[in-house]
Amino acid sequence: MFVAFAYLAFKPQTKKDWRTLGAFTSFLVALFAEMFGFPLTIYILTSILGNRYPVLDPFTHLNGHLWVAFAGGSHTVYSILHPLSNLFIFIGLVIIAIGWRGIHGGNGRLVTEGIYSRVRHPQYTGFTLMILGFLIQWPTIITLVMAPSLLIMYKRLSKKEEEVMIAEFGEEYLEYKERVPAFIPIRIRRNKGEHNY
């Protein structure tokens, strides 16, 4: 269901788009296979921690949420983290959809208005928020390893896309790149000049 939502919001058309959606789908498969199938992380942690594992029955749905388990099965932690993670996931999907509509509605011109006036790569920002949402909700060993790999992949894809944009739009894109951050709508100053993130 989440892959279908991501597909409808992102609407991949290029090989890079399909690669991005494929990597995100792999992350979701690993997450949901462990969430509703074989709980590898719980088996590993209970075998390592033994009777020090913080809850008596780690295989219930509530205690399968690792943050909840490490909070001793707290319903309060669950009541906070579950809506928070859903908010991250929903906002991520909305950002992906807005970004896709903006870029594909540009009809070949450089799009710098709307969400593109805040960040240069809103789709990757949206995917990152969704990944963080799922990690807040249900972190697993596999997804904790996969998440940084996905984020690195998105960073590399964005650099390749920017090379294409510079070749196509030249100075107009370079000026836009200087003005608008890549992923997070804030500017971070470093020793040698200003870097956009």
C-alpha cells in the first residue's frame, strides 16, 4: 500500500526515478517483512540480552516497537511515537506529490517557484521524511543499516541530476543553486563560504 502511494505521488518516469522508487521499496519490504513476518531484530536482541530484555513478551505488536519495548512497554511512548511517525510519513508523501507536480508541470523549463523556491530536491526530502517516520515507528537492524545507504544514494542522485540541470540551463541553474538549499530549507554557514543543505 505504501509503495502504491509512493508510486502515485512520485510517478517515476526516468531510469533514475525508478531506481529511487526501487530502493525505497526495498527499504519498505525489509521493514514490513520484519514488522509483520519474521521479527529478526527482536530475536537477535532477546538472544543477546536474555532476561535483561525490557519486556516479558517481546512478540506482541505493542512490544514489537523497539522504542516502546525499551521504555518497558510504555503505552505513553507508543501514544507519542506512533502519531509522530505517521505525521512524518504523511508530510513526506505530500512533499513528494507537490514536488512531482511542480517539476512535471514545468514543461521543460527550470522550475523555481512553489516548493522549489524552498528546496531544490523536494522529492528526496519527502523520501527522507518517510524513512525517518518509519524508523521512529519501527526501527529494525536491517532498516537502520539500509536508511543511511538510501540517504547516500539520494545525495548522489541529486548531484547527477544537478549536473544535467547545469548542462541544460547553465548560469540560470547555477544562480538558483546558489540561492536555494538542496534538501532542508535552511542555510548552514561554514568556514569557507556558505553551503546550502
